[in-house]
Amino acid sequence: MRTAIGMTVTEHILEKQRENPEATGAFTRLLSELIVAAKIISREVNKAGIADILGYAGRENIQGEEVQKLDEFANRTIIERMSHIGQLCAMASEEDADLIEIPSKYPKGNYVLIYDPLDGSSNIDVNVSIGTIFSIHRKISSDEDGTLSDVLQPGYKQVAAGYFIYGSSTMMVYTTGQGVHGFTLLPGVGEFLLSHENIQMPQRGRIFSVNESYYNYWSENVQRLVNHFKSPDNKPAYTARYVGSLVSDFHRNLLKGGIFMYPADTRDPKKPHGKLRLMCEANPLAFVAKEAGGYASTGEKPILDIEPEELHQRVPLFIGSKEDVELAERYLSGEI
Ligand code: AHM
Ligand code: MG
């Protein structure tokens, strides 16, 4: 395949399609439309400071968190753009409690889209990078309409995953299981151009990212792990970076190496699963990490192996450079 820095994402996806003789173009169409949705969201995020779109929308999402207007805009944009293309049988969003059905007036397709429309939403009104995360599965049920079983598939079955990051520039990073590729949006022109080809994550990093204000609510093994990352015995030493937008923290560690952690919270014994959602946050980033030579774990087992039980399931997440995440598993098991 011809790859060259500067090729458009559409050309890149089409080249991948041509490599697969069985490809029908359906998947290419799906990704292309998702890219259009992301460009619209990116434009809206960029003008958030000047448009009167900030502030809380006055309701809570199903997880009891405040929803901001830009989250709603992003969610609506994806639903509206993706419903009519004929490639999806259902969608699931972090912002919607239930499966999102494709209206009966539109044709149905063989894929499911799971997404977090605007991750890191607490950072919207302070001009800090936020993003859209997506995960795509092939339909497995025989119904024309998608069912919950189409969505509740383990991460290793994803056919594509990635994210858009609305930062100092807007980027798209995606994988279809053939490496991880990054594209940067050229403002004015409106095209995503290949800027990071075949991204490889360093096997060991020097950055740890965790919200340490929860220290007292972690298990002793997690506390020991974080103490390890802070230890002056590490040569060279680790450094801490925490944006508070998973996409941004992950993206930095993808390029520079390191580990992002959102451990289980022992405060509430009924919810010992941290904060992040398996289907729309952990799984897609775990697929990207794996394809870039990294690893994602609950601290006990690979994220991608989890058999999901519910749409909004939460998981503890340790993700990043392979050796750092494996070290985390060894601490959490008590081996060290
Ligand atoms: P969100 O999807 O509602 O924005 O929540 C997820 C975000 C992640 O982007 C980030 O890693 C995490 O929440 C930060 O949580 P905390 O403020 O507890 O550290
Ligand atoms: Mg989110």
C-alpha cells in the first residue's frame, strides 16, 4: 500500500478497503460519515468560547453527571449523521441509557457504533482538550434491527476503534487492526491529513497519569503501585501528567509512552469499578493501545477479554506502555 505523510484520511481508508477483496465499501462509508460528524463537532468546540453554547443544559445524564450543552450537541450530531447512512443497525452512546435505534424510515446495515460523544466534558469551559471516542462492531444477531447482544460484545471483537481529539489541533487516531494511524485536520481546507503513520507506543514510559486525590480510597496494592511510580529510586524518574480528559491523557501517553490509571474506588463496595465505561471508553482505547504495541488491563486481566454484562458497565483501567501496565498487574496481584 502507498502511504505517505499528507494523504487524506479518505484516501487512506479507501486504500485499506482495496487491500481487502471482500470489502463492500460499507465500512468506508461508515467511517467517512463519522469523520463528517467529528468535523462538525470540532467546529463547534472551537467556537465554544465565543458562541453562547456554554453552561449546563440543566439535566443529568443517566450516570447522574451534569450534561453540558456541547455534549448534547456532539451526541445529537453523531445520531443525526449516522442514522441515515444505511450501514448501522444500532448505536449506543455514553449519554443515552438505552440502545439507540435506527429509525424505521432508514435502511439498516451490519455494524454497531458505540461512542462517547464528548469525553472530558468537565474541561469544555476551560479550553482544555476534549475528544470523541468510538468503537465499531459487526452485527451478530439475526434481527434486522440491532439488539443489545450486538453491542455487548467483548473488545477483542471490535472491527475498528479510535478517537478524535479537539486540542491545539484536531486529530483523528484510528485502527482497524492494521496498525494505528493519526491524521491532523487542516483548518480552512477541512481535510484530515496523515501526520502520524503506524504509531508505536514505547514499551516503557516515564509518565504516570492518575487522579491522586483518590489515594485514600484505593486498595493498598494500588497505593503501593502509585508509590512506586513516585519513588526516587526510579532512574530515570517518572513524572506525573493528568489532564482529566481521558482522550488527551491517553493520546499523550500513546505518543510519548507512559501509563494512565483510573483504579477501583473502595469507598462504595457496590461500585468497586472505577469511573470509566467499558464499552465507550476502555474498549476502544484498549484496541488502539494493543495495535500500537501497548496494553490495557483492569489490573487483573486484559480489558479486551471482558465479556460485557451491561451497556454502561464501568471498569478499573490501567492503560499504556506494555511494561508499565504489566508492572501494575504485578503490584495489584500482590506479586510485588
Ligand atoms: P466524561 O466522559 O463524563 O467526561 O468522564 C470521563 C472523564 C475522563 O475523560 C477522565 O479521564 C476522567 O473522567 C476524569 O475523572 P476525575 O475527574 O474523577 O479524575
Ligand atoms: Mg465521556
